[in-house]
Amino acid sequence: MGAILLEYAWVLLVLVGLEGILAADNAVVMAVMVRHLPGEQKKKALFYGLAAAFIFRFAALFMITLLVGVWQIQALGAAYLLFIAFKHIYDQRKGQGDGTILKVKKGSGFWTTVLKIEVADIAFAVDSMLAAVALALTLPHLGETNIGGINAGPFVVMLSGGLIGVVIMRFAAHKFVQLLETYPQLETAAFIIVGWVGVKLLVMTLSHEKIHVLPHDFPHSFAWTAIFWSVLVGIVVVGAWVGLRNSKE
């Protein structure tokens, strides 16, 4: 029994780290989406987004066997994230091309912004729970009780990892918002990161067993993980360097 509990503790630790990484993706997207709202509305939009993230992750945990087959959810999330990233870069270049300094653009209204966050949250919830299932289902069963078609032991581990991910997201989202407020010149880098996260969801869509453009295991392979994080770190480093250099000019 002690060996089983140790195995559970190890998988939970790994899952918390993985959920923290996925939560950071979600947090960047939320921070970018609410950036145009005034202070109090920005806080409310983040609150609703985080509450929805909790609900969607909890729902996805019960519905994971159904959601695994709905590749359109991740496809929709990928399309939306890529759209807002390219639109921001296009609008910025268009403003510069006209010889004008691009000011803060009028963004969506409060409830429209909240709705956009919910759409992104759904895609991230499925991504999060798929990762949790892949890890937790390797664990031995504890007892005969099943919850949502999953043994109670792995289910508790998945639920714990998902909830801890939302807590991490809560703090990360506020930090990213503060960072963009303090260094607005980093906004373009933030949108490029959003687009790159969209590429990650696109890769997951293309590797779905019903699409099969890419190998099914590719999104979880070492090669893709190395590529994704290398590019992400590169975007952060180059974006920070360019942004800070522009702020000094």
C-alpha cells in the first residue's frame, strides 16, 4: 500500500507541474484578452474567466470520454487564438504603415470579452484534462468505486491536479496583466505567444485520431515538446529585448 501511495504522490507532483505549464498558457491568453478593459472590469473579467476555467475543467473531467472525440473544440480554440494574434500584428503594422502611432484600440465590450475568454477556456480545459488522463490512468486502482467511469483513485489525482492548475492560473493571469500594464511595449510579444499557443492546439487537432494528419502521439513527443518550448522561450527573450530597447528610445 505504501508503494502505491508513493506512486500516487509522484504522479500528482508531475501532474501539478504539467498543469502549471498549461495554466500559464491559459493565463497569457486571458491577460491579453482583458488588456483593453478599465481596471475594475478587467478584474471582473479575470474573475469570471477563472471561475469558468474551474467549471470547465471539472465538467471535462466527467465528460472526458465524450470530449476526446470532439476534435472541433481544439480546432475552434486554435483558430480563434491564431486569428486574434494575426489581427493584432496586422492592425499594428497597418497603423505604422500609415505613419501613425498605434494607440490603444477600442476593444470588445465587457461581456463580449468574457464570452471570448470562455471559448478559449473550453479548449484549454480539454487540453488540461487530456494531459491529466494520460498520466493518472497509468495509476493502479484504489478500491472498486468509480466516478464518471474512472476509478476513484486516479479520478481524485486528476481533479486535484486540475484544481491546482486553476489556482496557479489565478496568480499567473494577474501577474501577466500587471506586466502588460507596466511594459505595454511587450504586448506584441504577448500576442505572438498567444498565436504560438494556437499552433499547439492546431497540432493537437491535426494529430487527433479522426484527423490523423500528424501521428497521434506527436503532441506529447519529446521532439514537439522541445520545439514548442524552445520557440516559446525565444519569443519571450526576443520580445523582452526589443520591447525594452524601444522603451529606452
